[in-house]
Amino acid sequence: MKRSIIKLGSKTHVVSLPQHWIEKLGINKKDEVEVTERGEDLIISPNKKPTKKTIKIKLSAKDKRFIRNLFLIFGSLAYDEVEIEVENREIMHLLHETAQSFSNFVLVEQEKNKCVYRTVSKESKEEFNYILDKCFQVTQSLANNFLEIVKEEKYQDLQTLYPFEKTNNQLTTMGQRILIKCGYEDQDKTCFVYLLLWNLEVIADFYRRCCSFLAEECKKNLKLSKKLVSLIEQTNKLLDSLSTLPKESPVQTFVDLFELKANIGDEMNIIFKSGKYEEVIIGHYLMDIVTYIQDCAIAYLGVLYGKEETK
């Protein structure tokens, strides 16, 4: 839809807004609108309080596995309120226990077979880059501490790293909510950044699986080979190279990252052929981590190229 520019005075330019748009959004005389500059485009949007995004669901005993991911899923999809009808008190207790890992959601209402959770934080586009940086830092801290404890062969201490993964969940959920509610600073790159956060969450999840598996297996006088420890170290190096993409030449770092990923895969085949149970399990988790780091890099490179082109 094209509109003509009207000049008023020496410096003021005015454009008329379509009547059907005014009626649809309930805009009245003297109401303010938001004018946002995005590259060569100007976006005009109503400056009104956004509507609350709510959902109602029913949960039964067979949904226990879903419950553990419920707040992660609905938080990432930017729901503000979740009303849950439950089958029994056991399910309600599990909900309350799970919600403790997601500080965004608090219990605001409870009846015999129903509870309501609501978000208490306000999304701000200005906070997004800070949250993204913290996602990287927390994931790298989890990876580095995992390697250090494995080298010391104090596998039971791996349980102390579980909170890192929970913090990662909270941060990625907050970041995804901001992207859905407010968008990224470069709107065309929102999907890339969302995928970046999603993959960082999965990477932390697989490091956590490595921790929990080895913490359990340590009862069997476990000792990992130097080859596997070296591969953990290389996987962490791959994660570090991902976080340095903005600081160095992104293309060369990206190429180096893929070469390192291929080398890890080749060396991991030696672990798989050895047939040692616990090493094969950890090896598969590491290859999952490596794959998701690659997916992160692809999304990250898309974001970085977008920034370079607009400079």
C-alpha cells in the first residue's frame, strides 16, 4: 500500500494512515504510535500494551515426562500465563517442583485440580545481548568444569555441575521470549538468533547427560582413557571457537571449526570400535554436542554476516 508524503512547514513531513488499520487497532486521536527504523525501512506500530498470551491444558499421570519440559516449552514460546488442570495432587506437586527451575513463572492460583502460573518478568530488547553473552559463559563454564573434574577422576563431583544446565535453561528461555515478544535488533535475523539459543540449550543438556552418566558409573571404579579425555578437551575447544566468531575473522574461524569437528569425528570412531561401554556412551554424547555446535555456528554466522552487510 503506497501513501504520499505531505510537507507541513519547512521541516515537517506527514504520511496518512489507512482508515481500516486505525479501526482495526483501535487508534484514536492523540494516541501515540511507535516509529522504528530498520535499515531503509520505517515501521509504524501501535504504542499499546500487548495482550497477555495465555494457554489452558490438562495433564494426567501419563504426562510426567512432558511436565519436566512444560515451562521450558511454554516459556520459550512467550506464554505469559499457563492454566493447568491436573488429574491428582501428585501431578500438582511435580509441577511445583519443576517450576522452581524457571524463575520467570510463579504460582498465582491453586484449587483442588487446577493451578495457574504467570510470568513476573518484563521482556526488554535491550537485555537480549547481555542474556546471549551469559548463555555462552554458562555453557562454557559447564564444559570447562566437566573437563577439569574428569581429569581429576572425581566423577561424583560432577553432580555439582547440574545447576549450570538449569541456569542455561532459564537464560535461553528468557532470550527466546524476548525474540518472540520484541524481535532481534535486526528483525531479519531473529530466526537465526532463536536457533542459536535453542542449540546452546541442547548443548548444555548433553553436557549435563555426560555428568549424570559418569556420576552414576563412578561406583564401578571407572577410569576413562586418555584418548576420550583428549576428545572432551577438543570438544570444549570447538565450543570456545564458536564463541570467538565475532572477535576474529568469522569466515576463517568457521572453516577451522568445521575442520576440527571432522577431526573429532574421525578420532571418535576409535572409541566406538573399542567397545568399552561407558566410553561409547560418552562418545555418542560428545558427537551430539559437536553436531549442535556446528548448527550453532551456522546460525551465528548468519547473524554476523547480517551485521557486516549493514555496516
